[in-house]
Amino acid sequence: MILRSKSETLFAEALNYIPGGVNSPVRAFRAVGGKPFFVNRAAGCRVWDVDGNEYIDYVGTWGPAILGHAHPKIISAIKAAADFGTSFGIPNPSEVTMAKLICSLVPSVQKVRMCNSGTEACMSAIRLARGFTKRDKIIKFDGCYHGHGDSLLVKAGSGALTFGHPDSAGVPADFAKHTIALPFNDTDTVTAAFAANKNEIACVIIEPVPGNAGLYLPKPGYLEFLRTATQENGALLIFDEVMTGFRLAPGGAQERFGIKPDLTCLGKIIGGGLPVGAFGGRADIMDLLAPLGPVYQAGTLSGNPLAMAAGIAALEELTERQRAKGKRQKPEAAYERLEQLGAQLEVGMRAAARSAGVPVTFNRCGSMFCAYFTNEPVWNLADAMKSDRERFKKFFHGMLDAGVYFAPSQFEAGFLSTAHNETDIEQTVNVAMGVMKKL
């Protein structure tokens, strides 16, 4: 049994000053039982807690650490930027560089506005869609989490789902009534919603690969259907790519699946580990934002020079082909590497489950994954809810005690980084096999 006495002391103290002892609900371990551990160092694919315990990390700060923790180029970029000041509240050159990078990489984005979080990006994109269409209603999907904006905490995923309250107290019914929540991967309900709310729906917002109820994929043709349905009904299609942006491909899920949404929400990776968000899309829509148009959005720290420097370093490193030991041979691209590691983990985890005789459905898309303790396929939230959460709790703690950190909730995705290697994956699979045999 790993000792975490210093973490326990810190958590006890935190409970006196921070609601629940944490600054984001899922960190509290309520979904898996026990007490959270506190980290004071991270490097590559590993984190170390305050008691000195080492873990292979598959959470990666919930997605941003695609290059691993404390990547030298990102740390160097932050230090260099900090020498000139931490915030200006005035336009800075790095904002332009970041905007150009995003527009060059994400297929649908012609113009982009920086903000401070994925939540802010989604809230702003929906306000913009409503302003553009002059309509109020929106469609979202069960289990998709788009941040904690009032109109979006309706059948949400992530922490809201983890704690069994997919709706939040404090959200006025008058706000929620404009949100239509539908099951993911179901075309008939979308068609019916548009028919029942003719000329009233401003937009459809979706995680193209939902990662906040575990991980499930769109069925073939589903995203294409949404693209056509929104166009035929005069609504905008918003892809929430806060998780998938720059992770599933340089241009995100929209590049991977070949779909161009009208607006895209971004975050996580574009901050290199610092707080950040962005939303962008067609120029004619984006130009409705103040100061050009009537849709207001603002932020004191938007385009923060430290976050921009970190994000630019991350994107440049991801999209630059690496040289193998300095030789000018065709190197391995970062995304090809992530795909290989993901495939190794998928094959290994499925084999481990078979060997242990434990029913597991392992979903993966690139470097994102989730293992559900069920023998049925998982295509939507209703399917995900069939997973054996008691078994997951035992699995989580067994892995953690063996030095492997997965997300402390059945309803969160896991993430790989370029800092992981084949040995890390092999070690993880071996540990998983041993843990599953005890379940």
C-alpha cells in the first residue's frame, strides 16, 4: 500500500478553506472513494506526489500535456516571455502569431478570438451563433460537456455526470428551456427537434468525439448528417474541440473526419498547460463580434503573453517533423507516434481484460481512450451508464497503488502523450492485467 500521509494532511487543511478541498470537482475522488493525492512535480509522462510516490500519468492535466509535462521548449518559452511581463491588457505580437497558427491548422477557422478557458469559448460561440441567426434555442447532446455556462449544464458530462447531477442548481429554468438535449449518435431525434422547433434553433453544439462521459465515437455518417441538417435548417454547427483540437490531428477532429463546422471552440493544448481558450470560424460570423459587430465578448487576460508563448511552442513542436538523432531521414510525425502508442495500449488492455475474464469495452480515438467495464458497445451516454462503476473504483485504486494514474472517474477520457513510450505502455498493461484478475 502506497503511503500518502503528506497528501492526507494537505487535503485535511484544504477542506477548511476550499469547498470540498479541491478547485475542480472530479479531483476530489468522490467518484472512486478515498482521498486525492497532491502533486508537486511532473516531467514527461510522470508525476510525483508530495510523499515522493511516482506515477505514470494518463490524465495529462486533462488533455493539454500532449507533449508530456514540463516540455523543455514550452518551459523555455514561458520563461522568456515572463522576462518581458506577465500581462499587458494591450495587444501583443504573440496573439497574432497564435491566431495565424490556428487559422492555418484548423480547416474551418478563418478568424479566431482568444479567451481564457474552454468554458468561456463555448459560452461565447453560442452567444455569437444566437446573434448571427437571431434565434434562441440550441441543441446539445447527452454527456457532452461544454463548460459550466448556464445554458450548457443540461445533461452535461464531466464532473456534473460523475457526481450524479448532470444538471446544476443555480441555473434558472428560463435559461435551460432554450437548450434541447438529445442522445448522441441518434439522427431521428435531431430531425424531430428541428421539425418541432422550426426556425427557432440557432445552433447545434457537439463534442465531435465526446470525452466527458468516458469516450465514445461518432458512428459513420453521423457528423456528416449534422452538417447537412444544420445547413438545411439555417442553424450553425459548432464543434467543441477543446479536447480534440490539435490532439486527434493537427486540425483536430474536423480534419480527422473531414467535416467543416461553422464555429470551433478550442482550449487546453493551445495554452501549453496555461489557462487559455479560443473560438473561431467563418469570417462573416466572427465579424459580428465587438468591436466590429453587436455581439459583445471581452476578457482582461485574453491573449495573455505567457499562455500565447506556451501554446505557440506546443503547436510548433507538434507540427514540426522531428529529426531522428539529427539525421536528415524521414522522421516519425508526432501524430503517427501517438497513434502507434494508442494502438499498443488498446491491444494490450483488451488482451488484459480477456486474460482476466473481465468484461471491458475499450474505446479509442488517436491518443484519447476509455475502458468501460461492460461487455456492450458504448456509443452514447445511456450505453456508458451501463458500465460497472464499482468495478471501476477497484480498478482505479489498484492501478494507482501500482503507480499508474488514470482519471478518478469512469466518465473521463484518458490521454497519451509523445513522452510515453512502449515500455510505459507495456508496464501499464501488465499492471492492468494483474489488477483485473483481482476484480
